[in-house]
Amino acid sequence: MLIRPGIGDIRLIFYHIGKIIIIVGFSLLFPLFTAIFFQEKAPQIDFLFSFLLFLNIGLFLTLFFKIEKEIRWMHAMVIVSLSWLFMAILGAIPLYLSGHWGSFLDAVFEAMSGFATTGLTLAKDPEHLSMAHQMWRHLMQFIGGQGIVIMALSFLGKGLGGVFRIYIGEAREEKIFPNIIDTARFMWVLSIIYLLLGSFILGGILRLEGFSLKSAFFQGLFIFMAGFATGGFTPYSQSILYYHSFSFELATIFIMFLGMINFKLHYSLWTGNRKEFWRDIEIITLSFTIFSTFLLVAMGLSEKGIYPQAIALFRQGFYQLISAHTGTGYMTIYAKEFIKGWLGLAMVGIIIAMGLGGATCSTAGGIKALRIGLVFKAFLQDVKQLMQPDNTVLVEKFHHIRDFVLEDRYVRSAATIFLAYLILYFLGAIVGMLCGYPFLEALFESTSAGANVGLSCGITSPSMPTILKITYIFEMWIGRLEFVAIFTLWGFIIALVKGK
Amino acid sequence: MIKISKIKMHIKIQKFLKNFAFWIVILIFTFCILNFNCYAQPISSKELLENAQEYDGKRIIYQGEIIGEVIERKDSVWLNLLDGDFAIGIFLKKDILPQIKFIGGYKAKGDLLEVEGIFHAHCSEHKGELDIHAEKIRIVKEGFLKEEKISFLRKIWIKYLSLSSFIIFICIILRNFWKRK
């Protein structure tokens, strides 16, 4: 029997959403300061207006919906899923006000793509966008990479009850420290340290590559924010190709790798436990999947013979592959080249890499290496078991932060999410096909949206059908939160309507 | 007499046809040369990207607004020219670069440049990049500074929102104060 949620449940959910809106609203001060620094008058108005709107909505919800009640699993999941939806809608406001997005839906698409660290864009003429709006686009990705709720947790501390449940709802499963607040704060501190170092390095490279000091600093900052968050937004429509620099590309490859690694492994590395890195099932799985998908891409490109030299094939092939596998979406080729030059094996390799994704508890999206490793290990265990005498029981272990015995519950959970992602990719592809796109192109774009990658073969544009825009928004949202929170929200809505 | 005039007419027609055929051949030849070596009209970025393999290694003319900045590399520079659809990287020697007045961005519409050079679908000099190596470059149209439009309505909204957030904030403080009491 479905139990209808009471008014207390709704108040609790909106009260906490209100708090999260206030915290995220304060991040609008960064683009506001950027607008002041660059003397961009219209964006100053846009961001001040948006900041006050965030503040009003947040304060209104905390004033009228305040309730002292324990957060249960259902509440936590609904808070997380609705927070992300609210952020996409509210975060779209300053974008829409700039006039660079054709409709409010396009701006919502951009904001969801930003927070979900996808990187697909519907911006018209981003080359003429203000620096303040560029700051907001890239900041959305940096915040979304760590997690909107993680951000709120870091600031609110004890003010948010049931924190562990909310933390899990945002597709995080591992605690670095016993306390979730400490874990959230560690993630943010680590990200900010990397941000300072990474921006300095990227800015330095750009300065050496002929960019002016101010431009090098801001470009380095933007590219790091979106790269570490495995987001993929760039200030220019040419993506990384704009910079015409091989050394810059190599630096961004390193940053994308950093973004795709589990935060707990970052902690191990920082505390000097380097052995841990090579023992982890995720790193072993990622090494294998990167190598095998690159092999597919390289074979596909060699067969086509479009690149004159091996270094060109490696530069373009490996870059696109790493960008796909880490879920970043930076490109050093034009979207049309995927169709014109890469169609076939190379494109299939990229689709597989996008679908697989990075590590759990990282900023990357997709199925995730841990799940792939577990399903693969379980399959191997079954084969080994068949080779043994009937009464033999094989015990398989895996190492992920610590040693685990491979139990059915782990495999079942991994296989369920694995399957759910595959269904998501194919459903999106079917909608794409219904809109008239060929299967491979529709699958490419759908996988890119569902796995929060951001590579595009040209389908994503302001002129694409509205139904496809909505489909991709849902894919990005569902893919980022890894299903459970969204399914709970649907369950919550059904219970509201049909419950007793 | 009639026969002679007919023959004369016939000869004239034949001469005319010969001349006509000659000029047609010249025209076709010229067209072919132009077609294979250089496209006299500017080609759009969309056309170049959709048919990159066909244009690979060909001399082309491309027009676009300069965006971002002039990226200096030793004795060469990189420019990115946007023609409305896509931006393409242009590589050229520093000494042929004209005096750029406006670069496209939020505050300015950049100078419209026309380049003539070789298009590379996968440039071997630049490790597979799609680019144009410009040999000639000129400013077709000077850019300009853009005026910012500031919405009066949004300014009024800011005042109302500031006031309402202040009121709600005071209400929250008062509520917490009464609860503690």
C-alpha cells in the first residue's frame, strides 16, 4: 500500500531545498564580481537580479516551510533530485537574461548541462558572451562536479540533518572520513587546492603560448573549472581547438584524469599511500577500458586514413577518447568531423568510452569503472566456477579502498545500474531516431547526454527539436544522480496522487 | 550570286563557331583552373567543414570576424575567424598581419578579415589540426564597439527584491528570537 506523504514531508523537503538555494545563490556573487572587474554593466544587473531572486526564494522557503523533523531516505532522495531541478531552472535565469539563448528552455538545458557537468551547449554565439556569464557557466560545472548538495553540506554543517542520506542521494557512496561533513569539506578543500594549482599551470602555459596575461589567467581558470569537473564547457565554440597548443592539450588531459579519479584515491595519494592507487579495481578497470577503446578508435581512424601522420592520429584520437572516457567533452576536432571522418569503428569506440565513464565518487559520469570491474569479475568467477569440481566454492576478492569479498549483492547492485544506463542511452537514441537522426548519431548524442560527457556529433544545437532538448535535459539529470534519487521522486509524486 | 552569298554566309558562320568554340574552351579551362587551385569567392566555414576532404590542400578564400585575441607564436600568429556558423584557426606570418583595430568579444564586434591561403583538413605541420595557412590577409570591414543595453525594468525589480529579501530575513530573525524565548 502506498502511503501518501503528509504536509510535514513536503515542508521538510522544501525547507531544505530553500537552504540549498541560498547557499548556491551566493555563488552568483563570483560572476557578479567578474562583471564589476570587467566593467560589464548589463551582466552586473543580470547577476544582482538573479542573486536576489535566489535569496528571496530560498529565504521564503526557509521561513514558511521550516519544520523540525528527521530526514528519512525518501526525503533525502526527493531533496536531492528536486534541488538539481530547481538549480537548473534558477541557474538558467542569468543565462536567459543575456540574450544568448534562444528560449528559456535552451537556458535550462545549458544550466542542467552545466550543473550535471555534461558540457553540451545551446549557447548562440558564445564568442560574444560576457566574461561574467562565462564565469557562471564554468562555475556551474565546478559546483556540479563536486555536487550541489555537497556544497551545501560543507557550508551548513550541523544545520542539515540526515546528511549521510542526502550525500548518498547525490550519487556518492564512499566516505573519506567517518563524518560526512568532513568528507564534503575535504572534497571542496582538495578541489580548491587543485583549482589554484591547475589554473596557475594552465594560465602559465597559455601565457607562454602567446596569450595576454589577463586572458591567460581567466582562460586557465575557466578551463580548469570545467576540466576538473569533467564538464567540458569552454569560452569558445571551437572548444580546446581555439588555443592551437599541443602542450595545453597535454595539460588538459592530465586535468581530465584528475577529475575522473575517486576522491578517496586522491586522499590516498595525498597521504603518501601510492601503492593504493595501482591496487584499486577502478584504476585496473580504467587502464583496461582506456586501452581497449583507444585500440578501437586507432583502428577505426587508421582504416579511414584521414590523419597524415601517426602523431596526428594519436593527438586527435587519444584526446577525443580521453575526453569521452573521463566524461569531459573537450574537443580538438569539429563536431562534424565525427560524422565525416570518424563514422564507423572510431565513433563506436568513442560511444563505448563515453558510456563507461570514470570512477565512482569522482566528478565523472557514466556507468563507472567500479561497476564494470565488478560485473566483469563476477563473469570471470562464474566461468572459473564451471571449470571446478561441483563441490568447490570459489571466493573472489576485489580491492577498492580496502579488500572486499565479491558478493552477489555487490554484483546485483552494479549490474542493475549498468543495465539502467544502457536503457537510458538507448531510449535517448530512440527519441533521436524519431526526430529523424540516424541510429549511430542519435546513440552518440544520447550517450553523451546520459553519461554527462558533452561530446557532440552536431545534433545538439539551438535548432534541434524541443522534444530532444527535453529528453537530453532528463538524461543529464538522471545520469548525474544515477537513477535512485529520480526514481524515488517519481515514487513520491505517485504516492502524492494515489497514496492513502 | 545567291550561291556565292550562301557560301560566304556559311564561311562566316563557321568562323563564328570556331571563335565561339575557342572562347568556350578558354572559359572552361579558366573555370577548371580556378576551381582546382583557388576559389575566387569566399567559402563559408560550414561548407569547408562539411567538405573538408575535398578542400584539403586547396587554395581558398575565407572571411570571418576575428574573435578572442591574436595569439603570437615566434614569427607567426594564430587568429580565429568566425563567419557566423563556425570559427576556423588561421595560421600566418606575423609580417603580413594587418593592423587589427577591434577583436570580437562581449564589448566589440571584431574586424572582418579576408584571408587567402591553403586549407588543411588535417594539417601535417600542426599535428592534424584543421586550419588555413594564410598567404594574403586584409581587413574587409572594420569592427566597432558595442553599446550595452541596460534594462530599466530589471533595475526596478532589483529594488523590490532587495526590499523583500530584507523583510523575509527580518521575519526569520524575529521567528527564531520568539522561538528561543
